[in-house]
Amino acid sequence: MAAGTGNSIIEIAGVTRDFGSFQALKGISADIREGEFFSLLGPSGCGKTTLLRLIAGFDEPTSGTIAIDGRPMADIPANRRPTNMVFQSYAIFPHLDVAENVGYGLKTRRMPRAQIAAEVEKALEMVDLADYGRRAAHELSGGQRQRVALARALVMRPKVVLLDEPLSALDKKLREQMQVELRELQQSIGITFILVTHDQEEALIMSDRIAVMFEGRIAQLASPEELYRHPRTKRVASFIGVMNFLPATFVSRDAAGVTVDVTALGRVTIPPALVPAPLDSATIDTVGVRPEMFTILSDRVEPAERATPGTVTGNSYYGDMTYYTVQLDGGAAPITISMRNTAGRSVLPSGSRVSVGWGAESIVLFE
């Protein structure tokens, strides 16, 4: 997955935003690269939409600076910034047809009519709506409205496209389709996209990098793989995907790595490459393991570095996967294990005694 050119297109430095006594943003700093798909991910009220509005110029920081393409944006209004936004509601003008909606911004710039028509045609081709120019707004489906809104942003040739949860109104199947299409479009045209979303799966699928936000701060900024495999904190780990948390105590640290005692799993040494740099050994009380990093060993006895006995206490069948809850012998609480439903592998009922395989490299330490 490409991650842009490496050159910063947006530089955010120490940005705060206060609304009376409430501080929505608390010293945000980040560089967004030219040509990358960047996501602001977090729960409602974390500040992600506030930050997007500051980049767009719809609001101004209380303190700190935002620069786009090397130019400070202080006092630069939204209509003079090299950005364009696709809103959650799409904001399609109901009295205009598709071509008029897409070309509206060009018309306000007093561009010649023939040039507007040519630019609109190119933009509609980008979003696979080449034959929809004369279609009335009320005749469009949700996915088509999303494409029209995107074409209207792209026709202005911005350096940055801002996306405020643009897929949230779509049904699940169409949303998944549009996630792939939007990502492919971004890669083909090479423009920086910044997406605001609360959907973890959407951010993982679409992004080059993700900034996970909580309570006005960036908790971690990394690639999707890094966030999933190496979350820095328990809060990030629990927000991105599913994570099993097991009680643990610190034993020692040496050249071989960090050794901990994990409830039900026993003593294990985590290799140095998987140990967070700012780790405070005194604060270790929990480790994490993703559900797919455990495996229920069959009678054929698949190879496993370690094996721990337990009892199945429940299962949820999803077709391609089955999610089990398993009480490990000596464990504090049941863990979740995901198993792919391959040919010949039956779904285990509650009460089944099992052997659970795992390895040292599946253990996640937190800062």
C-alpha cells in the first residue's frame, strides 16, 4: 500500500481549540504526507471532526498552526484554501442535475461554459458516472449521491480532499463496495485524502496511516498494520479490533527480551523487537493477545509453540469464521478465539475440552 511521496502536504503544530471552558483539541501535532490516504479515527466527541474543520478553514485554532503545501493557513478563508470537503450529508443541490451540481464551484469562479462542461465530464468519468450528467438529483441512489459529491470536490482540483464520514449513510454492502472504490480512486489520482470516521474496519481498509484520537489528543499515529499488531496502549488496543486482555506480572528484562508471568499461560519471554521502547516495567499488569493469535488444536495436533488446556463456553458462527469463548484452566475470565471454518473442521459445542495453542510473539506489551 503506497503511503504518498514522503513530503508533508499538511503540517499541524500544537493545535488547540477551545469552546468556552471545554477544550476540544489539546495540542495536536501531525504531518500528513502528499498523496497519502490519512484517517482520523476515534469515538464520537474525540475531536476528529473539529480538526477536519480547522484544516478546511471553517473554524480557526485557539492556538497552534496549520500549514498546507508550505503555506500557513492563519486567516486564509475556506474558499481560498487548496482543499475541498465531501460532507456526511453530501449536500447535493436538489434543484440542479448531476452536471450542474458537479460544476457549481467552477461556475462561481466564472470559468467559460465549454471549459466547465469538459471538466465536469472528466470528473464524472473518474467516479464512474459518465452518463449521469442530466440525471436529476432526486433520481440518484445513496451510492450515486456519494459519487456526485466526490466529483464536485475533485473537479476543483484541490491538493487535499477532506471526507467527513462520507459513507456512513450507506447500507453495509454498498459501504464496503465504496470503501474499495474510494481507495482505488485516491491511489489512481494521487491526491491526499483525509477521512474522518469512527469505523475501525473502514480506517484499516482504506488508510495508509491512521491517527487514533481520544479526548482531543492523538493516542497513536501509525500504519494500519502497526496499529493492529503493536497498539501502544490498552485503550488503542481495545478500540482497534478485538483484543484479549490477560493479567500479568513483570519478572525480568535482559538481552533475550521481557519476561512476564501471564495468568493461565505461565511464564513467557517477549522478544526485544516486540517490546515498546518507553516500557515502564513497574506498570506491567496486563498483556494482550488477538483472537486469531490463539488456535484450538485439533486431534491432528497442529504445531504450536505453547499449548494451554481449556473449556469452550460459547461459540458464534459467522460462516467463514467461528468465534469461541474459552475458559483457560486457571484463567481469570474467558478469552475469545477466532477460527477459520476450513473443510473438515467442525464447530465445537459448549463444554468441549480443548487445547489452545499460542506463541510468545503473539503477546502484546503496552506502554
